[in-house]
Amino acid sequence: MLGRRGFLASLAAGAIAPRLSWADAGAPAILGAAREPDGSYALFGIGADGSDRFRVALPARGHAGAAHPTAPEAVAFARSPGTFAVVLNCVTGEVIARLTAPQGRHFYGHGTFIANGDILCTSENDYTTGQGRIGMWSRRENWRRIAEIATHGVGPHEIKSMADDILVAANGGYRSDPARPGEKLDVDRMQPNLSYVSPDGQLLDQVELEPALRQNSIRHISFGRDGLVAFGMQWQGDPADGVPLLGLHRRGQAAILDAMPIHEAIAMQGYVGSVAFDATRKSVAISSPRGGRVQIFDDQGTHLHSILREDVCGIAPADHGFFLSDGLGGLILADSSLRPLAKHDRRAWDHHLVPVPI
């Protein structure tokens, strides 16, 4: 656990401005991992016009990434359950550091920065106990692991940091093990939750679903206005059940679940791959590559409309509307209409698009 004194010291140290900015890396709007036509993998910086601003090779398939808030550096994570992450200089393409999950742990493919970018937080699984952990790594100390805290749940997937460096963890509720890739363990005993955790490990608030929805794995999160958190879910029961797949929550209040039309809920096949608010934070989108569609809602959970797109998954806010990516190489801008930005034949975008801080 990172003590309060150590955390404050890191916060002060992190205030030192880096020498380079994201402008030096081509001013990308988003980051995305992809498989290239030759079978290799890379992390791309993508401009608002859909053009490649940089490409950095990855050692294996990536999942999501974490963009440093000021320096042109990104952390690319292996697909879950993976044990590697690489810290990349997005200007030179240099691998700054390689992070390895501690013995008995694996990464879940996501991470976030706190302390003005001085501390990287990684979602992890202690697969001997099934308990979720957040690892903390110091950028100023050559990416040394300095602490860890509990996520207060099982199977944390995405974590994000909000105001005051409060960490929000999407605890999926089931266990996994690198020795059994692709398997979901203890699904019959799932207990998903959304947890708000202080940097020193205190549980500040927690959202649990009603018993009838306990097999709705909370996986991905995005932040709206005034502390609003959107969370996307993956139903481990019958996809034809058509259960809600989007939740909205503010600390101290009850969660609101979406009121998606039943035919659209069933078409999602029980699966949300990504969730994101738009730039205004008044609309939120969830994607389903299995269902080939994106659902758009307002910030009260009211369904607005659907977008059909084969194998669509990545979502990120654009100046107007959303960036979308698919496994067929497509990058699309979705605002009042759909506008193709780029088509990279045989480039397969992975599940997530990561906004780059402006």
C-alpha cells in the first residue's frame, strides 16, 4: 500500500514538466493497437483525420493502453490474461521500460496514471486467491513497482482515475488464470462490482448489481460530467435474455441501468467491448463486435439510436461525436452521419481506442 506521505511526495515530484509533449509525436487524437497484415503487432498514434501519426512495434498482441497526461509516452498492455506491458516513447519509438507482472499475477490489459503522471496504476489478478489488485509503478524511479492496493473485488478489468486521483475499478466478478487462457472461472459464483478506491487503498463507494444480474460482468468505464461514471457489461448468461448492458452511476447515488429496446439488447449478444462518452459528455456509446453495432444513449440512460458496423469495437470521443474502429481496418467518425476516415486493408484494430490528453 502506498502511504499518504509517499503519495504526496510522488505528487509533488510529478509536477515537474516533461521536455517533450504529444505535439512532438504528431499530435495524435487517439491511440490504438492493431495486428498488421504480416501478423506483427503495433501501437499506432492516430490523428483526428484518421491518419497514422506514429507506429511503435509491440512484442505480441496488445489490448488497451494508457497515455501519459503530458509526456508523449504510452503504456501498451498485453491482451488479458497477459503478463507484460511496455512503456513506449512515442516520438522515437524506443521501448523505455518493460513491465512484468509479479509472480502469481497477471495484467488485465488496462491501466491509468495518477500523481500528475508520476505513478502508473495497473489492474491485476492474484490468481491464487482471485482477488483484484492495483499495482503502482513509479515513472521517476525507472518504472519501479512501489506499492499495490486492493480493488475490493474479483477480476478487475478496466481502471480509470478521476478527480483527486480516486481510482474507479470495474471488477468483472469472475476469475482467470494465464494457464487457462480464454476460460472464465467461477462464473456460477460471480460478484461483479464497481469500486471507488483512494490512492492509499480505502474503499470509498461500491456499486453491486441486483442478484438477478450477478452474471453481468462489469468490464469497462468512462467518465461523464459531474462525477458521472458509465460502465459497460458482459452478460455471462443466455445472450437472448436481453439484459441491460450499460450502467450510469454517481458516488452516493443508486446506479441507473439502460432502457435499451429489447430487440437491440438481444442483438448485442450480451457483450459490450468498449464504452465512451463523447466530447460534450452528454452522450455515451457502447459497442458490440459480436453484434456488429454501437448503441448511443444520453447521460440519463435513454436510448437514442443504433449504428450498424461489422466487428466494431473501439470507441473514443471526437470533437463531434465518436471515433469508431473495427477489426477489418476501418476508422470511422460517427456524428450526425457515418464518415469513413481511413481504411487499412488487413489491419485488425484491437478492442480499444485510447484518447490522448490535449
